[in-house]
Amino acid sequence: MNIKFQRAVDRLLGVPICAVLSLVHRLFGKSPTAVAPRRILIILLSEMGSLVLAQPMFARLRQKYPEASIHVMLFAKNREVLDLLGVVPAENVITLDDRSLVAFVGDSLRAILRTRALKLDAVIDCELFSRVSSIFSYLSGARLHVGFHRHTQEGLYRGSFINRPVLYNPYRHLTLQFLTMVAALDSRTYPLGKDCPVPMPDDPPHFVFAEGELAGIAARLHADFPAVAGKRLVLVYPSGGILPIRAWSFESYGTLCAGLLADGYAVGVIGLKDDRPLGQALVKQCASAQCIDLTGYTKSVRELLALFHRAALLITNDGGPGQFAALTPIPSIVFFGPETPQLYRSLSANAYCFHSAISCSPCLTAYNHRESPCDGDNQCLKQISPAQVLAKAHEMLGQPT
């Protein structure tokens, strides 16, 4: 299902279903008892990068409730990232296939039956005003429902059955808001979780590879692209993914890559298989054996992380690769504009964010389901010049500008 169809279904079906469930809760719901939860479900359906930002939340849950069994519900396409993080046992993962409405409905019914069989004590719904996740939360049968709630704000309606409502704060990093959701399980303040400020967590732990795995990916790369052997490699991710408005312009990437090649670096264009036309076009424009198309080259996120170990720098639009980089030592440059680093910057201390805070930035928010009013002229990104980025790249690569 494409993102516009998902939004439409969430709005047209989600609102009345949430209203009906709210009425059922008002008539027959019971007040939750105050005991430490022993079975907790985390609902985090959305983009893969959000899982990395949620890693400190899982750590806090393990610290606060060491005896609890933690389960996760997410889209099947994001399963690999969760497994790489190692935050829950594989058997505690519930996946949903969102490739078609029929598949999604079938998986949803199975997921509801499975969550009810778990006899959950609490559900933490990490989605930003999605109705479907709120519906899953209520139908799970848990007694505690933690989720973002609009309170007196303009947020989207998600029903009135969320009995541990967390105030969504558009000025606070998402990782800190996830930590507030843990605090909400037993908080006695109103709104929940305002007991004391929480500092930003340290860098997440780096993923540990099997012996010889990193050398293997490097050897394969050099065999397939001999021209980059012995060169410092800079990876670029020019795709905007499911939100093309997040992409720095193709022309800017072309100028940047030409500058890096002129300075003696090799350049690798990364992306999914569907990004191959973009990668091929960028490589063709650069017309250099040291600029290689790696779109679709890595067959998994694990292989992508291994490739990050071979590279000296990642330059990327806001999206999954910028978040995955926090699981490796690679320094990164990330472009923001339609969304803000104040909410979504990488947890890595080795990441630098470019952000032109013009009057309409950010335009993608939880309040508008990330539907931008922009006409496609994303000046928030276009005003970031290749010369600025090249200078920062030289600084992070340890070279004089």
C-alpha cells in the first residue's frame, strides 16, 4: 500500500472505529489497577529509522521492569532492523504485511488474536497519531494503554480509551518522547511524565559483526569495483524514499560528488533497488570509474552496516541510512528541512545536520500526517549549497578545505 492510500484508510475507517471503541470503553471499560506490568507490547509500525531512535526506550523498559516480557508489533519490512538491535527475543515479534490491504487485514486479525492470547498488561503505542495503532492497542485486551494524545492541541483524533495519555511535544526529540512513554506507565503527574527533565541518551551500542564479515564485504566490493580499492570511500544517499520532498536536489548531489572525486575520494551511491535509475543517472553524470552505483548492492540492512565500516563518510537525506549510521563508527552528514533535527536527528555524536530553518520548515509533522503543503520547490534543502557540504565533508574527513 502506498502512503497516500494508508493515510486515506486510516482517516476514513480509523476515525469511526476509534469512536465506536471509545463508546464501548466508556460503557464497559474498567479502571486499570496500579501494578508493575509483566507483559508489555510496543507498537512501532513506521519507518525503520524510528526503531533506532527507540532503542533507549527498550533499554529503559528492561531497566525499570527487568522481569517483564516485552513484545513488539511492526511492519514485516522493518523486522530486520529490530532483529539487528537485539532488543527483544525473535519469538516476541509480531509482524504485519502492509504490501496490500488484503494482506494487512489478514495479518491484523491474526495479530489481534495473538496479542489477546498473551494477556498483556500494557501497550505502548509509539505511533504519532495513527489510528490503526491505537485500535490495535485497545483490541489487544491490555489494561494499560500508553499513547500520544492531543489533549488541548490540534492533534488527530485517536479515541478516548488511551488511559495513559502522553502529550506529544513537537519541540522535543522523539527519543526523549519515547522515554516519556515508559515513565507514563506509573507516572502520577498530569500530563504524564513531567516529573523531571531527561537528558539525551548516549550513542546506541554499535552492531557487532561476526569474525571476518567486515573483511568479506570489503573484499567483495573491491572485486566488483576495482577502481575504489585503496581509495577513501564517501557514500551518498540521494533518494527521498517514500517522501521525495526530503531529498536534496539531484543537481546538488552531482556537484558535490564531482567535488569529492576531484579531491581524490571514491564515491558510492547507495539506495534500494527501486533507486537504481537515480543511482545510474548520478554515476553517468560523474563519468568516473571512482563513482560507483551501489543501489540495490547490499541485500540487507546488515550488509549496509558492514559497508558503512568500509566507508569514511556518509552524506544522506533524512531517512533510514542516517539513523542506521548510529549503529556503526561512520561519521555522517544529514540534510533536514521538511522535517527537523530537533525531533529526528541521529543519536550518534558523530553526525552533523544541515538544516535551513526557513519560515515554512518543518512542514511534515505528526499533525498533518506528514502531508506537506509544499509545491515541490523545497527551498529548505535547495538553500544548502554543495560548497557548504563539501567544506563540512572535508572537515569530517580530516582534510583541509
